[in-house]
Amino acid sequence: MKYSNTSQKAVRKANVMQQDLLLPDLSVRETLQYAADLRLASFPDSAQRIAIVESVILELGLKECADIRIGSSIHKGCSGGEKGRVTHPSSVSWSDFVMR
């Protein structure tokens, strides 16, 4: 590797996990509800958290697979794309969904 200046620049490397950290025995709805219960603990009304989860399911196009288990490499579940959409709201700020 050649650089234009005389000092060598540091090369940084990182490993990125390719596997979602989801519980394979939970359904899509249960997974999102679990995430909402943890992240929206300040909402004392569980009905409000359930309504937020249902709106997230609709917005992310997960209605058809909402009651299907996440699954694993051993037990079939929802598709890889659906798993990715389940992972997204679990990792972002739930306040984006609350304000809608």
C-alpha cells in the first residue's frame, strides 16, 4: 500500500456481526413487545405500548408474519428480510415510533 505522504497511515479493521440476536422461540409480535416493554418502561399503560407495537408491525410490513416465530437455522421461522425488519426497531430509538 502506498501513500502520498511519507508517514504511513493506520489501517483500522472491524468485525461486523452478521447474525441477528433475536430469540428464535418468540414470535415477531412477542419480540417487538419485549423490546417495547424494555425501552418504553416509562409508559405505565401497557395498552399504549401494545398500540405502539402494532403500529410498528404495520409500518414495517410485518403484519403477515406477526404471529410467526423468529426461528433459527434448525427451526424454520420468518424470512431473513423479516428478521432484519424486526431487528431494526429493536436497535433504534423507540421515540421515533412513539411520536407518530
